[in-house]
Amino acid sequence: MATALAILPAGAEEIEFVASVDVLRRAGVTVTVAGLDGKDPVKCSRDVMVVPEVALSDVANNKSFDAIVLPGGLGGAKALAESSLIKELLKKQEQKNKIIAAICASPALVFKAHNIAVNKKITCYPSFQKDLGSDYTFVDEVVVQDGKIITSQGPSTVFKFALKIAENLVGEEKAAAVAQGILLK
């Protein structure tokens, strides 16, 4: 069974986080919700509280995941960009040629901070394009996949983002069935 690690930092964009986890679980992916700073409830960007299942530090070095999913939200992306544990995790994931998926501000802020996905085509929330620099090729599309790197632009694009991750983990047919089930056209 395919596995994903969804990392929840304080200030994450809750729509992006919850919808990604929901869609992946509907597709049959085993998703672990890990709090960047522990297991305590996390206040997201719009003051919604989300409770992680585990502390990231408890699973980071003990488990391998087929995909790592990073939500956006300016505060959340900044927290992910400042974390040495995130850097270590993403570097290992990239070396193993496994999926790294990021949405909104995270492709620009987190990838750049940790030197991930260098020379890849990516997208992000449009106002963060200027933060990418010359190490990335910005593509103005809702979802962009370049190898094992999947990126998306923001809250309204999250369903297509999560379905692209699902497609990679469980196949196009299962992802299409989930899209139909949630009435995504």
C-alpha cells in the first residue's frame, strides 16, 4: 500500500493540508499526519486547529514514505523552510527518487531554502515566483510535475494537486474514481 507523510507546521493553509490528506486517503493511500513541532494541536493560517497524529520527530528517521506532502500558507512555509529536520527529510526523499509534493508558498520558500528540486520545472503561488531565482523554471500552470517533484499554486488548486499525487501513488484509474466521487470535473 502506498504511503504519504503530510507535514503540518503552524501557520499552514488548512484547505491545502486537509484536502490533500482527504483526497489521498480516499484513494487508498496510508497518510501519516505529522506535526512539525510535535503532537499538540496546530493553529493554521485561518485559525483552524488541526491535531497531528504523530510528532514528525517520531517518524522522520524511523519510516520511509512514498511521498512527502508540504502545505503552503506563508507562516507554514516559513516554518518548513527554517527546519533542519525538514531539510534532512527532503534530501533523503530526493536521493531515494521518491515524491516530494508542495503547494502555494512552499515550492518557492522550502525548496529554495533546502536546495531541493534544483533545475526542475515548478509552480507556486504566483507572487512567490520572484523568490525562485535562476535555480528553478517557473511554469504558470495549476499543477506541475517534473520527475518526482509535484507542485501546485494555491488553495483552489489543491484537489488537482492531491489527485496528481494520488495518480502517481495508486494509478490514474483510482485517481479518476476519486475525482468522480468528489464531483471534480
